[in-house]
Amino acid sequence: MAIDPQIHAEVLIEALPYLRHFYGKTVVVKYGGNAMIDDTLKMQVMQDIALLHYVGIRPILVHGGGPEINAMLKKLDIPSHFLGGLRVTDAAAMEVVEMVLAGKTNKAIVALLNQQGAQAIGLSGKDANLIQACKMESPHGDLGFVGEVVKVNADFLNSLVSQSYIPVICSVAIGHDGASYNVNADHVAGHIAAAMGASKLIMLSDVEGLYRDFSDKTSLIHEMDTDEAHHLIVTGVADKGMIPKLEACITALEGGVERAHLIDGRQPHSLLIEIFTNSGIGTMVRR
């Protein structure tokens, strides 16, 4: 069905103030969920990222890869279990995590972006000490090579984006002793957004946003501040999967980021809808 050219023009005009506002600014996208699995959604996200790049925005993509890690661990008959919602990562599991994330998953994303004409470059936290981490201590027990972010090499990232590269970063970090650490990708995205002084942090998930009551679809929270985000975590309103996402938003906002967003990555071109339309989607978190 043909669309009236006037409608196309109106859409572009609606986007104009956002194009002007975000020109030259950094947007960090945490890429995960079904958008990493479904081939159609995957291509749409790559198109969105490439479009951001070509209209003068500086996108940075951060990704995990839990399902692919699970599949490889199962294939290699390496047991996997969780404590407090985090994967216990012994030496054998860490080797698989790094192989999958920094190798297979990361390079596949880079290839898809480059097919869109972008100049993407794949990185792990070990490249140029990009993500430095220390061992995470958990009240639930020893997590092995699970880390938490200590420092981000923002100078290195700035040198890449200033040369029009799109960094694609996996959540493998390096310790002071050279050891590899498995870090939650949501947390990595939050720290990178803060270190880069990003204008936005956008978290792609498999839900419409954050609900006060997940069973009540009318309880979607369209906007909140960091105090309320803290409260939702402490009171247990936010479920386990949403907690690291909210923590990442808080990290980013307290580090100077203007806005953080939890949006539905299952919706086609959700990044463009959030950034370039008046309505936006999902849950916005502000300082």
C-alpha cells in the first residue's frame, strides 16, 4: 500500500528538533533479548544504529549473549548454575564466555552493522583496558570470575567515535592482574554511558517497560526519577531481570547522563521511535 508523500514529510519534520538536539551527541544502546535472536528484529536494530550514525549521532552498542553462552556450555558439557541471579563463572566457563561474547556474538553484530554501510569495530573490555573490573563479592557465595566495573577507558572510546567508528562492546572485562571477568552487560552499559557523558542510555528488553504490577498491563510506568528507581529495587517491585537494568540507569544518570530509557526491543525500529518521535515508548528514567 502506497503511503502519501505528505505523511513521509510530516514524519521527517517531527524528527527535526530531535535531529538537531542529538547531533554530535553520544547514545549508548544496551542490545539484548529477542532483538538479538529474531533475525528480522536484529536487522532492524542494525538499520536503526546505522541511521543514528548517518544523521550525526554517535552510537555505542553494548551487548551480552546469555542464550548463546548457555548453548555453548551445554554443547561442551560444562555445568552452569546461578547464585543471586548471577552466573557462577569458573575458569572453564569464563573461557567459554569470552570465546562466545568476544568472538562469535561480537563479530556477528559488527558484520551486520557493516552491511548497513557503517564502520563498526568490535571490542572487548580487554582491548586498550577498555573495561577494568575487580572480582565481585556476593553474599550468596563465590561467583568465580564475575566482576564489577572499576574504570572505563573513555579516551579510547572517544578516539574511535571521533573517527566515525561505531564501537560494539561485549561485557568481558580485564582485572588488574590480567584476568578476564564476566560482567553484567547492563552494568557495563551504564558505566560506559556515564564515562562517555552520553546524552541517552537506551536499554532494549523483552517487555514494554517497567510495571508497578507486571500482571496489570495498565500499570506501565512512563516516567520516573532515580529516587523512585531506587525505591522499586529496595521494595522488590522490580523483578530480578529488571534490577540490573534499573541499576544501570541509576549509574548512568548519577554519572551525568541526561535520560535513560527501558524500551521494548521486540517493537520494530523501537530505537527510532524513542529518539525521534514526540510520544516515545517504554519507561524513561531521569535524575
